[in-house]
Amino acid sequence: MARIVGVVCTSHVPAIGNAIARGWQQEAYWKPFFDAYPAVHAWLEKVRPDGVVMLYNDHGLNFFLDKLPTFAIGAAERYSNADEGWGLPTIDPFPGYPALSWHLIESLVAEEFDLTSCQEMLVDHAFTVPMQLLWPRGAPWPVRTIPVCINTVQHPLPSAARCYKLGRAIGRALSAFPQDARVLVIGSGGLSHQLDGARAGFINKPFDELCLTQLVHQPEALIHYSNAELVRLAGTQGIELLMWIAARATLSEPVVKVHSHYHIPISNTASGLLVLEQETAVRNRDSEARAA
Ligand code: DHB
Ligand code: FE
């Protein structure tokens, strides 16, 4: 059976990828941001995921305005980075997990989520940056990956309530996978940011802090916001909060916060990090450690 070992929600600002490529982790601007991640690396050592479901938003790379699925899922053997942003050094391709992809597709379509299944898929910074932050040694990547895209490019976007339901359905599907797997769910994006228009540079710290709190114990409080309200509260690109809501929804209650971090700004973004685990998983891990 597949087990969700936890959820990591993290910002994916492309400048982070540039800082990694240049080795700037200890520079004054970057240190307060990167210092949050060793605690996550230590936690990953303990929970040992072998698969990743990455809930992220493609930024017009793999999908563009001509064809834009609301939800899409990769079912490829591997995924290559093709982010056009910073002229970064090549990132080794990420291994896919077709058996689990097809299981998710079967389960989700049966639950009336009609995702677009993609046997080829290019990934952008929203996929690569969380991977590099969580596994800074890079390739060979220690996990097989499944990209799941939520449309944040072309209106109408799916609502927070719909993304929450998608996350619940992914959680149910994972627990019904017949093979053993230890899956980490990643929510990529946010927190508040707006890159253009009259409010460019907009950041809303009180709202971000509210989200960081409610995502732990009361995620359903966030699903009543309309997307127009989320954009007003979090900025146009802050709508990436939808990924965090979907990722959080894959966990069953009760949930424990393992780690969190908030740092303003990275580029134009309020950078956020939240690591969650099911309380039962923490208890099982503690008793396994005592027995060992
Ligand atoms: C920035 C943030 C993003 O989420 C993104 O996709 C691109 C740029 C930024 O703050 O620079
Ligand atoms: Fe983004």
C-alpha cells in the first residue's frame, strides 16, 4: 500500500534556482531563506519517501493559452526541465513513476476528476525548485516523481474548494495503490506575491500567517474564499496558494506541523515553507524507533 509520509509546501521563485546554480546559499540575502531547509532534509532522512506527487502550476511552458487543462497529470518515464528563465545549468531529468501515475489517473477519473493525462511533459521552475530545495545533491534523484498541474494561467481557474477536493481524492487514491510506496506530497508556489500591474510587489503578511496557521488544523476555512478574493488578499500570483490547499488535503486528520518558515521577500514573493505529517505516522515512527 502507498503511504503518504507527509506534505511539504514551499515557494518556487525562479531566482532560488539561480541562487542554487551559483552557490549563493550563504550570501546575506539568501542565507535566511536557505537556512530553513536543513531541518526538512533531516526530516526527509527520517520519513524516507521514494515517490513524490508534485502539485504545481505550469507557468505557460508545457501548456499555453491555446490548450490549457484545468488539471493535468504526468504519466511519463521521465520529466525534463525546460524553464526558459535564467539560462540555468542543465538539471538532470527527473524519473517518473508511471505505475503510480496510471493508478492515480484511473482513481481520479473514476472519482469524476477528468484530468488530462500526459505521456510527455516538460517541467518548469515550479517543479524543479522544490526538488532542488528538498534534495540539494540533485541527481540521481532519490525519488520517482508525478507532476500534477493546476491551471493558474487562463481563467476560469478551479476554485479553492475544487482543489481541496482534488487533494482529498489524491489522498484516497494513494492509500488504495496496491504496491508499497512511501509518497511525499509537495505543494509548490505562494505565498503572497504579485509580479505585475498596479499592485506589483504586493505582499500580505497577515494573510500569509493566517494561511500558515489554518493549513495545519483548519484547512477547510480557506476553501470558502473565491479566487477573486484570494487574488485580492494574496496578489495575482498568490493564487498559487491553491497548490498548498490541494497538497494539504491529501492528509487525513489529525495533522501535526513538523516545521514552518516565512521570509519576506525572495524576489517579489513572500517565501513560505510548511511541513506537515499525519499524527498517526509520527506515532508509528516513534514506536518503530523505540523498538529498533
Ligand atoms: C516569482 C515568483 C513566482 O512564483 C514565479 O513563478 C516567478 C517569479 C518572483 O517572485 O520573482
Ligand atoms: Fe510561480
